[in-house]
Amino acid sequence: MFRKLFALSLIVTLLIVGVAPSTADEAPADWQADLAWAEAAIPSGLDLALPEESTTRAATNPKLDSALAELAGTPGGERSGVAASDGLRLENGRVQVQLVVDEGDEAAARQAVEQAGGEVTGSFAGVMQAWLPPDQLTTLAALDVVDYIQMPPTAVPAEDDALAAMTEGVAAANAAAWHTAGWRGQGRRVAIIDGGFQGYTSLLGVDLPQTVTVKNFVDGQTDAQVNGTTSHGTACAEIVHDMAPMAQLYLLKISTDIDLSEAVSYAISQNVDIISTSLTFINVTPGDGTGRFATLAQNARNKGILWVTAAGNYRETHWSGTFKDTDGDGLHEYASGVEVNVFGPGNGQAYLIPGGASLSLSIRWDDWTAVNQDYRLLLLRHDGSAFQIVGSSDNPQKGMPGQRPTERISYVTSGSAAIYGVAVQRMSSNRDVYLHLLTPNRKLDRRIPSMSLGNLADVPAVLTTAAVDAKSPFPREAYSSEGPTNGPGGAPTGGAVKPDLAAFANVSTRSYGTRGFNGTSAATPHVAGAAALVFNAYPVSLPGEVQDYLATWAVDQGLAGKDTQFGYGRLLLGSPPSPWDYDYHSFVPSVMSNR
Ligand SMILES: [Ca+2]
Ligand SMILES: [Ca+2]
Ligand SMILES: [Ca+2]
């Protein structure tokens, strides 16, 4: 999930050719690679021989994600290759999975996992995370106490670019004036939860505080391995430190949603004031502000924590709409006669994608309660004369417990450069569902900017952050995900206005270099650091009061008032309160003038 290697190769490319760092209108790391890809005309016509039953996977098991069914059906010697291409963690002969289990069945399920040679590593809200021998998947899935076995959803960093160092956001948000007035975040605790903090030790006392608290919630890893995987979290921590130089920092490493719940519990136990997450999840919830992340965030807020999170970078990599099949061939039509949504720059051309490029594609649809509308996701490659199926996701949607209305493909291209595209096939369905297609960091030719938030960003009890460039006039970043959220159950209407605020991207950190940190990832820790200053000045505030304070002072951009691109507007702290008038500052003044 974390494209560390890709990021590193970009750095090398930039150094070698000496090009200027990314500017406001440029896209993030992976997209800059896209820009180097040649383009070709989109082939017309699609004549796929579509099997009614899935053939590209092992026979579908109604209680297993199709990638796990494929792994179970693969001979032992070939499993590591299958796991790698499907994005599964297979270590020491065991695969990391999540079991959906009814509350009363947890003990029995745990015992069954252990008897099968597996190990339960955590659980949250009816989902148990575990290591399991692949040979035992089918047996475990067949048990009555196990509703379903799924792939663990992993956090997607809202990173764009990986390229000394003080973020330009300090000046842009007027934080320097607060520092001068004595508000530096002293006495405040900020938890940065991320996929990795590579290189943090070398920045202690320079670009980070002298000491930080680290903890690793990734299964099978030690706390020392917080210093690994990616420097994405390190760059985020640098920004919080620039904004609130005396705040105490917690660097908490996670991979899955279960890990996230553990990190949040830990943050609560440490009396943290602010959580900052520059990541999203995909296909975990309907995107309507409900579900496991909503529960987690409300719990944190009830404990006095302001949780700031990234909107996501999916505005150009998202399509949504109602399934439509006018020619009756089972394939969705994005427009009249258009059944393949090719990867492309958005100008009616297709990318010629070289071998070795990673593609990740997901669909979800509005059937989270009944889960009896079965659709299929197809990845297609054009071989010069026709599109061929090179990947499919065939999860079961048969109305059984634990099943979800989602499909996902991870794929690494091979062979000569070619056009790739995405199709959606109706398998068994009696209504036209409302679909979301997300292809993180790979632009689609047919795209819908609205409702492109990642999961977690849709939650009411978090402060969701969009990205603007750090230089005046602070234009919106083209990738910054837009609201609104989905309506109830994943419906296309009836959602809430998100994001909540906009902050700065294309900023400088030691980790990524001058103006090298891009994405809603970079924007989020600016808000977290600003919140630490407000909590510092008004120490008995509730998280909602600090959020209101930031919203009130924000500079409105785009449509007047709170909108689905900038929220309340661009982060600006206003003038600092006097540090001497302590009584006055024991609570946040009600400054709601521009709401
Ligand atoms: Ca069709
Ligand atoms: Ca399906
Ligand atoms: Ca506005």
C-alpha cells in the first residue's frame, strides 16, 4: 500500500535531472510518473466474452473474500506470489486476515483460530484480526461461529510527493505570531498515527522535539520498527512540530483499521489532546459518516480529543454513478457505448502504462444492509486489437452475514506499455446500485470530482482537511477530495458537507525536501499543530470548541460559506491572545461571526 519505493525512485529522478520541485498545479508523486507516460487514443468498442460465472478465481466461497479464496486454492509453493500480487501479508506460512464474528461467538472463534495453528492479534467492533495458515481458511470459514473472513483493509497514506526545513504553513497560518506571544503548544500532546516514521531518530532535537514517544501497533512488528516502512509519518510529525514546537509528540505506527483502533485507545490512555491522521481507508464503510470509524472517533471526542484527518487525494481518481446497462450485456456503461473507463489524463486520451506499474482499484455500492446485489470488478488490458481481462474481483454478495458490497484488485503491470481500463459487471442483482469507483493515485479518463472522500474523512466527529497550495493565492490542489459525504447507506443524496477546513500542501520538510511534501497528508498536520496552539491558549476547551475556533477564523474560499471543496476555508489562526490575561483564556471565546 505504501509506495515507499516509488517515492524513493522519484526523489532519485528529481535529483538526477535537477527539475524544480512540484508546483501548485502539478500532481503528486505517482501522478508525476503518470505525466511521463505516453498517451494514445482510447480504443472504441468492447467485445468481451463474459463468463456468467467467475473463472479467473478459484470457485467463489460465500464466506471468503475472493483473494483469500484464490490463496486457499493455490498450491503452497505458489502462494507467496499470489499473496504479493493481491496485497496480502503472508509471513511464516500464515496470512493476515480478519474474521467477522458475532459478539457471543468471539471466544469460540478465537479457540478455533488457535486450534488451526493461527493467532488472534486484536479485535474491534465485531472484527477479529488474526494470522491463519492458508490451508485452514476454508475450514475456518465453514464454522458457524465465523460469519465471514476478509482481507484486512490497510490505511492509504494521503501522501502525494515524496521529495531543511520549516513548513511554509507556519507563516501562512500566522502561527509564528502565536509562538512570539508565548503559545507554542506547551503542555499539549499530539498523536500522529501513520504507516511509518522512517528516519525520525536522526531528526530528534532538530526537526522534531528532543524526545518523542513511539509505539507500533502493526502485527508482528516491534516498537523499534516504528523507524521504518516510510518517512511519511516523519514528515507529518515535522509539520506538527513546526506549528507547535513545544507540544509533546506520540508517533504511533499502524497498518489496518484494527491497528488504528488500538492506537486510538492508547492515545486516549495517554491523555492526548489531538490525533492527526494523514491517511484514509477504502471500502470499509458506506461513506455516510457511520460505521466503525464513526464509533472510534466519537469515543475519542467524548474523551476530549480533537481528531484531525485528511480528506484524501481522490478527486481525479474517482467515478460514481448509478449502474446502467442499456445494451443488456451485463457491463456498466459510463456513457453511451463506453463500458471501459481507461486510465488517462482526463483529456480523452489513454495512458500507455509501462510494465511494473502498480494499479489499485476498488468499487463499493449502496447495499450495506441486505448485501444481496452481486457485482464484479474487472481490470482490462488492451493488447492492440482488443481488451482482455487481466484481473477480476469476485467477492460473494449473497445476503449472508459478514459479506460486503465491495470489490478490490491490486495489480502490477507487466509486458510492453499498454492501455488499461476498468469495467463493472452485474452478476446477480435486481436493482441498479449506486457505485463508487476509486483508483488511488491513478487518474481515470471518466471521473466525478464530487463525493470523492476516503473512508474516515466522512465521519462527523473528525475535522476533515482539504489541501490548498502553500503560496498565495492558495489555489485548491486538483487532487484534493471533495464532499459531500454519501447519504444514509451509501445513497447519492442526503449526505453532509465535508471537508471542514483547508490547509497547506507543497510544503518543506526535512523528510521530503524543499516544497516536496504534497497532498492532503501535508495539509492535515498543519491543522493539528494549530489546534495544539489553541488548546494551549485556552486550556479547558472542548474539542468542538477548538474546531469552531479554527472554523471561525478560516479564510473563506470558493463558494461563499462552508462548501464541499474548502470546508469553512483556509487555515488562519488570527491574532494571538495575550498570554497575560489568563482568566479570559481559560475557555475559548465564542467567535462565531462568519458562520
Ligand atoms: Ca452494457
Ligand atoms: Ca461480487
Ligand atoms: Ca467557501
